[in-house]
Amino acid sequence: MFSCCLCTTKGGALKPTKDGRWAHITCSLFVPEVYFEDPEGREGVCCSEIQSKRWEDVCYLCEIRGGCVIECSEMKCELGFHVTCGLKEDLCVEYREGKKSGGIVVGFCDEHTKLWENFMF
């Protein structure tokens, strides 16, 4: 069973990366620097543009340094988490396709997800 290079979780909907690894489609969509060579077919996952800091940081949820993390979108919050860890914990992680530019990704830590939910509902 293959592991996702972006979150280290085994199994799931994985696609091969251009450098010979595997990545979840979900992780590929939510890590900002990752892109698909063929966006329509979601083929050719490219991870070469990911900032080194993302690979070095520890996920505050699983406490593992491996894969890469996305940071809380709240200004001045430095908590980072794997996309799959955030989704398992029901954190707010959103992707919106831009009309003129690429997609926009936001994700919030537990504390800021609660604030966001209170604001929105």
C-alpha cells in the first residue's frame, strides 16, 4: 500500500507524482504550491514548488514531521497541519477556484475553525 508524500497517510485516492512518489488528490488540491500538469484529468501531480518550510514543520495534530503542512489562515497563527489530519479533525479547510487566477486555499486550526463557524452560522 502506498503512502501520500504530502501527509504520510497510507491508502486512499492516490495519484503518482512527477518525481515517482504518490499523493492524495485531496492533499494535492489543498497544498498551495502543488499543481496538476493536466488539471482537467487531475494527472501529473507536481510537488517541486513546495516551500521547504512546509516539509520541515511538525503537524500540530498528529505531531509528526513528515509530509508537508498547511498553516492556519488566521493572521499571526503559526499552527500547521497535514490536510488529512485537518479533515479528520473536522477543521475548516476550503478550496475555491478563482475566475482569473488559480485556486484559493484556506485552512484554520481548531481554535480558529470554532471562531469561523460561530461567525458563519
